[in-house]
Amino acid sequence: MASCSRAQVISLYRMLMKESKKFPSYNYRTYALRRVKDGFRENLHVDNPKTLDMLINQARENLAAIKRQVSIGHLYSAQKTIVEKEPHL
């Protein structure tokens, strides 16, 4: 597979962040957002094209898994946590 450009990596990062924000559960949402950010920060300075392609493919697989989990999460509603509830003033 051809090496990915910087624009493609940024686009993949944005898609992962956007999809992670769709989790209905606060805990899953914050975990997914944190994992995406940490994963990209951890591999910020990877220069090896083979390693970069492997990481990009792994991120695409993770995006597909997040999309599946979000759709499953919407099927089963759960009670909101204290953190998510609107404050009554």
C-alpha cells in the first residue's frame, strides 16, 4: 500500500474524533476520545513507511469498530450519569 500523506492522517484523526463524540455513554465517549488522542501523540514521530502504513490500517480498523459500537450504543439507551445531567439552577 502506498504511504499515506499528512492530509490523509489528519483526515483519519478527525474522523476518529468525530465518530468517538457520537458515543451515547459519557464513559465510552471520554475513553474513546482519550485513546484516539493518546494513540496519535504516541506515534507522532514515526518515519518508517511500513510502520506508518500498519498504524494507518490499524486506525481504519479502529474507526470501523467505533462506528459499530456507536450504532450498538444507540440501540440500548442508558440512564445519564451525574456528569452528563443538566444543572438545575
